[in-house]
Amino acid sequence: MTETSRAVLEATGITKTFGNHTALRNVDIAFRAGEVHALLGENGAGKSTLIKILTGAYTLEQGTIRLDGEPVSFSTPLQAQALGIGTVYQEVNLLPNMTVMDNLFIGRQPRRFGLVDKRTMERQAREILAKYGLDIDVRAELSTYSVAVQQIIAIARAVELSGKVLILDEPTASLDAAEVEKLFDIVRRLRDRGLAIVFITHFLDQVFALSDRVTVLRNGQLIGTRPISDINRTELVKMMLGKDLALHHGDILAEESEVGETLMSFRGYGLKGKVQPLDLDIHKGEVIGVAGLLGSGRTEMARVLFGIDAADSGRLSIDGRETTVRSPRDAVELGFGFCPEDRKLDGIFGDLSVRENIVIAMQARLGWFRALSRDEQLEIAGNYIEALDIRTASAELPVKLLSGGNQQKVILARWLATDPRFLILDEPTRGIDVGAHAEIVRMISRLREDGLALVVISSELDEVVSYSSRVVVMRDRAIAAELHGADINVQRIVETIAGNETAPAEAHP
């Protein structure tokens, strides 16, 4: 690939709105023949929206798309595919109960005398997969093969159908290191054949291993496009997070405070494919801030700690006694609480009242044979509505009618009502107004002072710095480092996320 390589697919002035929300604003991007172009950005950056526009899943509202220099428009992915744009997603979009060769030739089976020519289809399927280093039984069902093999088959189909642009959306998320390298070999060969390849990933190591250029989106806007040879990891993370470390960033160092005795210890605790085995001690009266890019393993770690995805390795001891957490029920009985990242999908029960949402975890912990009376429920809910300043016309109002900040407070109230010992908060301030944001940050500090142990995941690094006793930095589904004391500042966190060798990687206490 050279600087003069032609643009196969070019988009200019792309804007997309959903109601009052602008998902993309005047984005320009070009994908060249014979290059791998990484497309990066955090949650809500606009990557998925842009890809859906380029592949016909979303209608183009404003802007121009050109393929081989000619303006194009399409209203379905099939139209985009017919013009040369193929897409392979993290979840393989093929039919697992059909054979490999049927999947390769869906809608275009070779025919003889009006009937599907199975013999020719089998031969051609073997020839196609041989280009990708696969020698498998193409008559077997797709489901009999590993995810890695299925990914290669999906790529082969996309290239055979399209052949100009190949979009790979998180293709390595479910693959191990050897499978990733095999996939990369195939992608490099396709690049050398002249395909324009779009590579969407959250793994920075893979960006630098595979890509020729990189584009960063943030909050629906183009931040920049750079040759990979002209940018380092720290600069790339700064583009993604919006932190300019060359300026005075006004970090608020976490106050040094006494933490209590060890509440729980995790040793070698992990889940294959989700979180690499970790060692972590959690003390009473401390906030462990968790930082890392989207896809670094932050949420996956929270889900494993709470038993939503049960660990398959390691040990957990609480108050010095070894125990197990195989489910959220186990976690709740041990005094854990969990506020999930997506409050609308995983947190609130939208059609239930504020009262019912607040008492539901407490009722589950008590057991259904000790049902709380309506008066008890109203008293509990009323106390937390007042204590957390939840703005609602009534405790009986459906919680879905509250603002995002007040919904978040309801979820916090639910767990505080159970008198927890350990609370996990995943992005507790995302998508809420400034006032509610400040209240929740103050609440985190108050809970720490009251002796609660908290793990708080946040993309807001200034916020993490302000309340954390320690900061755990996640990278590639593992703990990359723990930061303490004066090292808890935005610059050090960003450097550690980026994999800067000068950042400390202290042993866990």
C-alpha cells in the first residue's frame, strides 16, 4: 500500500440523526485498495452507525458515498454486497445447521439441468477454502467447526460475493492468540490482492500489528485519520478518550485515606475467553477504580466477580474463609450488589414502580416466604427516595418514566436497601445530567467513608481519579497494572492503557 493507492470506498459529509440525537456529524473517510484501515472509537463514537450506512443497513440521510469514484446509494445490505462491499461480524452471520458448502453458495448454487449441482458445488467450495488454508469436509454442518474456522468461512463467502471492500467487525473477539494470527495471515493476503479492508477492534495491539492506517471517531465526529507508522499508542488513546495530556489537565488526586481490613481476596480468578486469571484484594472502606478502553475486559470482570458469568478458575475468600460465587443469587447472599452498565436493558424493570424496583433485591435476599408488606415496601422506598433525592411524583410511578439520573439512583437504592458489604458500579454516571452526575460521585465517596468496599468502572478518567483509593487498569482482558497514590492521575492512567513501558505495573497488595 502506498500513499497514492486509490480510494475504493469513499464517504464525505456523512450525517445521521435519530430523533434529537446526532449519531454522526459530517464524517469524511476513505478506504484504499491494498490496505487495512482500522476504525476505532469508544461506545457511542459512531462506528456501528457509519458501517451500517456504508453497508445499506441504514439509509443515507446526508453526504455522499462513492465506490470506485462513482456515487452509489443502496437501501439494503444485499445491494451493497452486490456492488462489492462485504461484511463479517463478530457473531458469524451464517447458518450453523447447513453444510459449509451450502453456506458458501447460498443464493448462487451451481446448477445442472435445473437442479443444484452438488458435485460441482463441493469441488468449488474446496477450491475456495484452499485459498484460505482450509482443508475441511465441506459437506459437514458449519456448527461442527470452531468459531475460528467459521470466521474464515464467513470471510471467504464475503470476498467471493463482494471482492472490493471487506469490513471486519470485531472478528477476533472470540479467538485465541493462535487463531488470531492465522486470521491475520489471511487478512494480509487479501490486502496484498488489492482488497480494501476495514478492521474494527478494541485491541490496540492488533491495530498496530495489522493496520496501515487508523481513523478515530468520538461522539459521532471524525477526530482524525493517521498512518499507523506516524502514531504511538498513547497518542491513539488520547484521540479516543479526548484527553490532551500536553495541556494542564487539572487532575484531582485521590485523597490518601485509611482503608479497612481485607474483605475479600481473589486469586487466579478468571473465565476463559472473558477475563484472564486475576489477583485482587478488596478492603473495607476503599474504592477501586477500573479504567480501560471498551473491550479491555472491564465489564467482563464485573460480571465474573458478581457471578453472572461464573469463574472457571481461581479461588475467592471472604473474611479469610474460602467460598464460591456461582450465580448472582450467591453474590447477593454474600452481600454483593451490582449496578450494570446498561441500566435500561439490565438494571431497571421499566414497567414496575419505583417502589417495586427499590425493594426487589431486598425481597429476593429475604426469600419469598418472608414477603415484605406493602407498608414495609413504602417505608423502605420512601426512605431511599428521600435519602438519594430521587425526583419522582410518586413511589408508584413506573420507573421507565423517570430521567436517566433518577433511574440510576433507583438502582443504587435497590442495592443499598440490602445493606451490602461490596458494591460493583459499572459506568454509574454514563448518560445522566450534570446534577445527578455530581450527586452520584459524592455518594460514592460517602459510601467509601461509611466502610463499604466498591469497585467502580468508568470511562470518565477525571472522575476515576477523584474518588479512587486505587486504580486497576485493564488491557486485553487482564489487569495491566494497579496505580496507587501519586500515580493516580489521568496521564499515568492513559499511558498504562496504551501500554507505555514507563507506566508502573505494581504487584497487587
